[in-house]
Amino acid sequence: MAVREAGQSAETGVHEGGCTCGECPHGAREGHRRAVAAFLRRRDEFAAGQGVPAAVAHSAQASRQWVSEELTQQAEAVAERGRAEGAAWLARLWPRTAYVVWGAVVALLLAQSLTAVGAGWSSARTAGLLAALVMAAAVTATAWLHRARGGVLAPAIGEDNRMSTSRTVAAAWVLFVAYAVLLLAGRLAAASGHTERDALVSGLELARGAGLVTVLAVVCAIAVLVRRVVGLRILAQRLQKLRAHRPRAADLLTDDSGRGTFADIQYVLISAVALLFAAVRLARRPDRLPDLPWGLAVLVLVSAATYLAGKYAEGGRPVILSVVRAREAGDLDAPIRTGDDIEIRGTGFVPPGAQTADRLSRMVVRIGAVHVHVPLVPVAGGFSNPTDTALTVPVPADVDPGWVEVQVVTAAGAATNRCVVEVTE
């Protein structure tokens, strides 16, 4: 009976309870949640000094290396679960985005019906509803074609699998302008007199929609330019980027580490206000493109310039400032020898979004010709090594005595400057 029930569950695609198969949305989500909880418990146990085998407990370096390896393996399992959960989340997102689109059409119909009470139904209301239906059909088709990438949100998701602020703002303006043109086209098709047709055609003149067209051109150019700027800065190692497990709505207002950024917030806020004003103007005068006042248009342009400047200013190359011998309490002062721990001080060692254990474990320090993986040192609630400004690694016995170069390679693949230190016998 259990085999038959399992077969029926596989056929129907229903996975209930504590399913962690990773092949269904519920299983991927539950599996990721359990993997994270198990990793956090294990990390806190190690931080409290529990669970370390007696064979390595006698040596601080050996126990630290063993704990780091154990946490790295579990972190890789958590990351794999996270990627599976992100793919499942994107796959089940496209129907929801389609529901939102058609829900907006229904809301428009209800609003038009309520406002038509007393005033009567007009050709502008019919044209507006037909334009909304055409736009909804086109957006739904696009969502179906990109159903594995998040549906409607696919064009707004960047290469780092995060919601792109510039693309989202540009897409909102493009959809609004397309709806406005379809509205005027519908009214033009239903117009019966030459005077009405001439008035509708004149409503598309550049003199009336210059502000709107300027804003549309700038936000679209910003979306393209930001992608180019980010790509060039990554190639020049002036910006560190790591791929997220899945996009989030908060990405529109935050950086890769989840902290709110002024440039993104002001760009989204001012663009939303200007878009709302344009929508009200279109509702009041559905016979022309919304005449966006130049004062508001310039405000959007200033906001876009601030956002672009923020993209140029964010990030930075990781830098080593100094390398010293790590000294524990009671140790005598001495030069750096093979087997000693060295502390590398600098900045930018942990890129935004790389605070998870699977990303921290990818950090490498080159000491001469030897590549040393940075050990993870757990503490309650996180890790004390590595950090963004300092990390500690042992000097392997394979390092030849003499002057050697030390260089850090971050989880994003960016390499720091080289710092020369002397290793004695």
C-alpha cells in the first residue's frame, strides 16, 4: 500500500507533509529550510566546542581545519538546496504573475464601471479596456515563454539572478507608454469624424509628449548603460558580483548584501510618483499622450543621473594593507615561520552577498606558490574568520623560507594586490 501511495503521489505531483525530495516546489522549499536549520545547529555546536573528535582536539590547527572542512561540506549541501529552491520558486512564479496581470484588467473594468455610473459609458472607456486586454495578452504570452525564468519578471531579472532596479523602472515606463499608444489607436479606430481623428493624431505630436518621450528614452538608456558599466567594472575587478539563489522584490531597493541603498530607493520612489502622475493625466485626457510637465521630467532625469552615479561609485577592489604574525595570548614575539598563523588585514575580502558559509569557504590565499584555503572559524551567530577586513590562515610547510608574496582571492574571483613578507625557518 505504501508503494502504491508513493506511486500515486509521484503521478499526481503532490508532495505533502515533510517532503524534501527537491523535485517539487514544496519539497525544495522544505528541504532547503531543513538543511539551513541543520547547518546552523552544527555551526553553533562547533562554536561551543562540541562535536570535535578526540583525534584532532589536541591540536588547535588540526581541530580548526577539521571543523572548517565539516562546515564547508554542509554549506555546499545547503547551497545546493538553495539553488533547487530558487529554481522551483521561479518555475511556480509565472502563473502568479499572470494572475496579477489579469487581476489588474479586472480592477480596471470595475473602476471604469463605477466611474461610468451617471456619466455613462464612452468610447474612451472601451478603448482603454481593449488596450488593457491586448497588453495583458501580450504580457501573458511573454510570461509563458519565460515560464522557467519567472514569467513576467524575467526581463527585469539581471545576470546575477537579482531583480534589476534599472530594468524594472524602464519596463514600467515602456508598458505605460505602450498602453497609452494602444488607447489612442483604439480611439482613432472608433472615431467617425475628421475633426475627432485629427485631434487624436495631434495628441501624438512630440510637442505634447516631449517630457514623456524624454523620460522614456533616459530610463531605457540607463537600463542598457548600467548593464555595460557593471560588466566592465567586474572585468576590471573594481566590482565584485555573486549570483543569488533567487530574485527578491527587496533587490529593487537594496544592494547585494541586502542593505538599503539611497540611489536605488530614490530612483524607484521618484519614478513611481512620476508614473502615477502620468497615469492620472492619461485618465483625465485620454485623447493625447500624457503631457508630463518638464519640471517633473527633469526631476526624473536627476534621479536617474543619481542612480547611475551610484552604480559607478559602488564596490571596489579588495586590498591587502598589511600582513602580520597572528599571536595568541602567552606567545612570545617572533618572526613568521612555517606552521605559524598569519593575519591578513585589508578591506573588501568578503563581497556583498558572500556572507554565507559556502561563499566564505571559496576564499583562497596565495602564499608564494602555495594556495591555502581560508578556514572557517565558527562563533555564535556567524564566523569570526574570514571577515571583510581581516582573515587568518596558516603558513604551510611547503612554503620555502625567504621573501614570499601573499595575495587573497575572494569568493567572487577578484584578486588583491601582492604583499611581500619574510618567512624564516
